Amino acid sequence: MKDHLELDAEEMVAAGEPRRAADLHARQRFGNVGVIHEETREAWGSLWLERFEHDVRFGFRVLCRSPVFSIVAVVCLALGIGAHAAVLSWTEGIVRHPFPLVRDQDELVAVVGTAKGASGYDEMSWPDFMDLARGTSAFSSFFVSKITGATLTGGDRAESLVGQLVTANYFEALGVRPILGRGFLPNEDVGQGAHPVTVISYRLWQDRFAGNPRVVGSTIRYNGVPHTIIGVTPEGFLGTFVGYAMQFWTPASQQAVFDPSGYKLEDRTARWIEGFARLKSGVGIATGQAQIDAAARRLAAEFPDADRGRGVRVLSLQENPFDNAKTLKPMLRVGSLVAILVLAIVCANIANLLLVRALARRSELSVRRALGASRARLTRQLVTEGLILAIVGTAAGLFLAYLSRNVLGLFFAPRGGASLVFAADFNARVLTTTIAIGLGSTLIFALAPAIHMTRLDLASAIRAAATSAVSGSPGHLRAALVVVQVCLSVLLLTSTGLVVTSLERLLAADPGFATTNVVTTGVNLFAAGYDTARVHRFQDELLQRTRAIGGVSSVALARSLPFSTRPYDNGQIMIDGYQPSKDEQPTADNNAISPDYFHTLGIALLSGRDFTTADAETSAPVAIVSLALAQRYWPNDSPIGRRLRSRGSWMRIVGVVADMKYRSLTESPGMLFYVPLTQRRSPAVNIFLRTSSNAVAFGLAPAVVSAMHAIDPNVSPYEILTLREQVNRWTSAQRILVTLLGIFSTVALFLAVIGLYGTIAYMVSQNTRELGLRMALGAKPAQLLALVMSSGMRMTLVGVLVGVAVALGTTRLLGDLLFEVSPRDPTILVGVSVVMAVAAGCACLIPAWRASRLDPARALRV
């Protein structure tokens, strides 16, 4: 423009016009330079950026001038968005991608066994799994991982480790390369004890070997057996059992070193492995399942004694039944829904706050409209302020979620000396989804009040600025937002009430054995290097010494502990005189116990007799069956004196005992039989001590440790705890959900009360003149109090009714998390309604009391 003006002026000067006049005439002919400059900039497309920058700066200044409003809004957003991000990251880390550093986890599937007539899934035998790998083509690899424990000896201290028995192709199938050394070579998983090698975790390498780069080739002793370290896994790799951070891996050829029940790799009836497979690229689970079914049928035909009535299922990793994640999946599903509800409540509250703030700025907005600002310009400015809040709130929410990434593990007590790990995964999907939800939801709720305010009638708004009254008041919008908050709060409070009630009833449920006055612990003599003769002597002396402890009324040993990670032994059985159907393969769980086991655990002996010391190793094999097993195979007869075969040995049934729950409090009674520990010795046993009171039980730990150390000071017991504590650990998912729902419900109730209070307070301030006029005409303070209270309670009543209706239709989604409580429990619904009404009444009371205290003269002058 400058060159153009100079050129035009030069032409006029050349034509004989004076220079000053030529410059003036050139400017006059060109027009308004400022306007043309703005139009040019707008045409070039850069003006919007400058306006946006101006809006952002102005928005920051406006928000900084109201720090209370800004802090409240950011805190609300951080809570809502943080809750959503935390649940989403936990779902990613526990369910969708449970194995850190493992490539292409969407291609991985779990391969589990099934049995006709039995619910749930089962482990598989090693020979069956290897035959499946050879008989299918839809998979690029099959691999095994079986969690195990070991005692690490040598050096300056002994410690318990958690590791996995795996196939030789384990690391190759996962796509994980050791950072030092190598993985396992082909065929290192073949041959009993033939390849005592191990790969250790990065953490064990750091803790035990101080990160020594020459650790490869050194020796480490598991259960007293030397293993050569051949590799170190990368930092962050946890293995393939969700919940535990594995510390070592060793080939399956070493299975007998870690399993006192003996070598199982050649036993087709020993079902102990947890199998996985990787689908070939582009192959679906249905195709893999079809090939697996065909292979399973071939196995059933070829090995009828072992595989009759058995099948194999291919499951996605999200459905894998053999890890700790299964206890958290229902909680995560409910948690996701709750997080969405909380975010909706937060957005409604933010919309209310923005609306109040916009109303407070109506004079400013009216003046700007009067000076020529367009509605779009004002809407953009208000939305920009919402965007700033959304960005800050989203960043704060992500930070809160990141801080809580390891919180879930804190709800689980250590098991066997190892802490459970349930880490969140903050991957790109979590970040993008959270940012999109945070910005999108906030902008949507910020847009509604922005549009509403820019539609104010200009003349009325200017008059309102002078009289403190406003036309077009957004009362209906604010009331609707309050109703939404109350409705969602009722839904959350109802869910909390249902889960809390369910947890109380679950804890009060009878597992079929005594949970009070009984202390338990365990000892693994196999890991301590005991032979069979030493095991017998140790266990017999342990019984004698612990019986002599003061306050102990009875003592018993058992191989399996109820409600523990170590499953009860399960195997095929034969019933004398019972002919199974063509596809039926009878199976039952079993436990090896000492005399007094039923008395110590308070399990009723229904008929027959208990085991005695006469049931020795050389005596005729005997068994005691549970009521469920007796009713299944002898529905109209007594099983006493009948025979049952297990592990190739016929046993005479000498008693029937009451059913007990040993996996979860919600399970149906399972078929279980007991054998004398003397006839089926186990080097790893649990000891149970019954005392006269819980006080005695809680103080028993030092005496039990002393009794063990008096026999052998090198033997250490497992964790010592009461059976009540042992059972309570199995309710961790419900406890986590109760905690989360409690936090979310409190936040929701608080936001709903704040929203209701703000609405009523604003209504009172806007109707001061009317209230003053009513008082001047004779209205009593109590009448004004009731008038204001009724306005708030009407909104509350509508919200409660809608919330109860929604709760009646949706609380059934809590599903398995409810125990002996109806999703439509009327007591809880009424109680929640009362709580909500009381909270709303408190929220309305303050502005109503202020209204009743108005001075009519001053109110009419407003």
C-alpha cells in the first residue's frame, strides 16, 4: 500500500501538482488505509489467529480476575476427567494390553480346557497341548506359561521368588528379546531336569546382582537346585500372569524342581498348564477355534481314557480365566460407567457455573454488543474461556490419573511374600481419548450458556444492568442442569448402597467352615530340600509342638488352603458301580488332610467317621466325600463303604462331610473328597490352629514361628493370618468398587448440592424486589422461607424421581458384583431418596433463610 501511494503521488507531482497536495490527494483517492489493511489481513486468513490469540489472552485475564470460580471449575473438571482417565488406563493396562512390552497382543489368545458337564474352564495337560500345536495351522506359535514359586538360596540371604515355567519358544512368541544373554533354545523344554537354565527379570538383576553385566553364565539356586543364568529381560517386562511381576523364567523341563507332585510332562491326565497361542496375521478366533475343535476330537478318540468328554476353547486375552485380572474386570466395567456419570455431573455443574458467570457479566456483554460486537464474536469469546478451563482441567485430570496408576495394587495384600501389581497403561489411545472427551464435553457444556447469553435482548439487558433484573433469565436451563445432577447423583448413591449392602452380606456369608478363632500358615519343605522321610518327621513333630501351644484347642494339616491362589488338586475319578455316559469324564477336587481337620475348621461330619492315626501309609486307602459328591453319585443311598478311584488307587469311603466353599463365597458347592495326608504326603502343607478366642489367635504368630524353628531354624513359615483375613482377601474387587463408588458418590452429591445452592441463591438475588414487595404486602418470613425452599425442593423431587426410575432400569448392570441383594432393593432406593432430599434441603436453606431476613424497604430500592 505504501508503494502504491508513493507511485500515485509521484505521477501527480510529475503532472505539476505540489508534493504535499499530491500525497494528500493520493491518500484521498486510495481510501481508508486502516480499513483496507484489516480487510487485506482478513482476506489473507491470518486475522482469525490474531483474534484467537486476543481471545485467549482476554480469557486468561477474565479467569484470573475470578480465582475462586476458576479454581472450583478446574478442580471439578480435574476430578471428572481424572476419574475417567484413571479407569480407562486401568482397563488398558489390565484387560486390553495386560502384558507390557509384548508385541501385537491382539493376536494372542488363551487356550483352555473344558469338561462336559462342568462349568468354567480347566488347565490342560502338556501332551495334549503339544498335540494341538502340531495339529493346527491357524496359529503361528503355541506357548505355555505356568506361574510357580521358588526359594532363592545362596548369597547373604534366602528369599521367595515368583516365576514361570515356560516353553522354549516363550520369548520368541512374545517378541521380547533379553537385554543380556539369550532366551531359551529349541528343545530346552524337553527332558526331565535336562536344562537347568533360567532367564531373570531386570528387577531381580538389579536387586540381587546389582546390575552386574557379567551375570550371564553365573549360577543361581532355586529350591536348592543350581540354575545357570542365560539372560536378563528388559526393564518393564512383567511376564504373562496379570497381577504378578515375574522374577524368573525357566523351561518346562524343570517342572519337577518346582512342583512337589512330580514330573508331569509325560502325563496326559495331569492338567496343570496355562496355554497361549498367537494367531497368524488375518486369522480370526473362529477359524482357530474350528481347527482346535477338530484336533480336540481327534485327541478324545485317540486317548479316550484321558480325553473323553473334554474340549478346548480359544479365548481372547480379555477372557483369560487364569490370572488375577478376572477379579477386577467386573469392577472395571462398572467403574467405566460410573466415571462417565461423574463426568456428566461435572459438565452439568460447569455449565451452571459458566451460566452464572455469564449472567454476572451481562452488563459487559451488553455494552460490547452495543459497540458493535457480533453474537458470533461474543460466543467465540465465551467458548474460548471454556476451552481454557477444559485444557487446564484436562491436564490436571491426566496428572491425577497418572498419580493413581498403581493405586489398585494397594488394595491387595501381598501373597506369598510377593506384592500384586495392577499397573495402568497410559498409551496413545488413553491420552487421545481423554483429551477428546475432556475438551469435547467441556466445550459442549460451555457452548450452551454462551449461545444463551448472546441471545439476550439488548435493550432489556441494558435495563437489567441498571436494575439488577434480567429478562430472558435462563431459569429453565439452570433448573434442567440441577435436575440432571440430582438424577445422576441418585443413580450413583443407589449403586453405592447396593454394592455396600452386597459386600456386607458377602462378608457375612457362611463359607462352610469356621473363619473365627482359626489361624493358618504354611511351610514348603520341598523348597527347603527335604526328602520324604524328613517331611514325615517334620510334619509329625510340628503337630505335636503346636498342640502344646497355650490356647490352642486343636491342630490340623492340609495340602490345600481355602481361598488361596494354589488350586485344589483336580483329577479324574471312577465310582464303583457308576457307569458314566459316553462323553462323561467324572472329575472331582481333592485335598489331603490330617486327623482333626474337620473339627479344627468346624466342618460338620454328617455320617461315618473322621480320619484317625490308624489311617497310616500302609493301611487300606480311605476317603471322605463331600455332601455334593455323595448326592451326585449316590443320590438315594449312603456312600459309606462304597469305593472311589483316584490316581489309579481304589479308596474305601468312610465318611460324608458338609459342603464348603473353597474358591469364592459365591460359588455353588463343588464335588470334593478328602484323603489322609499320611496316605498322600505333600512336602508343602498348611497348618490350621483352632484357639479359644480371636484375641488368642491374633497373638499366636510368635509361638508358631518358634515351634517351627525349634524343629529346623532354616525353615520359614508363610504369612500367618486368620481364616477370616484369608477369606476377606477374596472380596478385594468388591472393596475396590465400594471405595471408588464412595468417592464418586460423595463428589456427585457435593456437586449436586453446590449446583442446587447456586441456583436457589441466584434466584433469590434476582427476585429480591419481588420478595421485598411480598413482605411489604404482609407476607411473613416463614412464608418466604417456604416459598424459596419449595422452589429448590421441586427441582430435587423431579431429579430424585427421574434418578430412581433410571436406577431401576440400570443397576442390574452391576451383575456379579451383587450378592444376595436385589438391584431394585426398595430400602436402598428410599434411603437414597431421603439422603438426597436432606442434602438438597440443606442446600436450599441458606438462601431461603436470607430471603426471609430481607428488609422490605431496602429490597424495594434494589
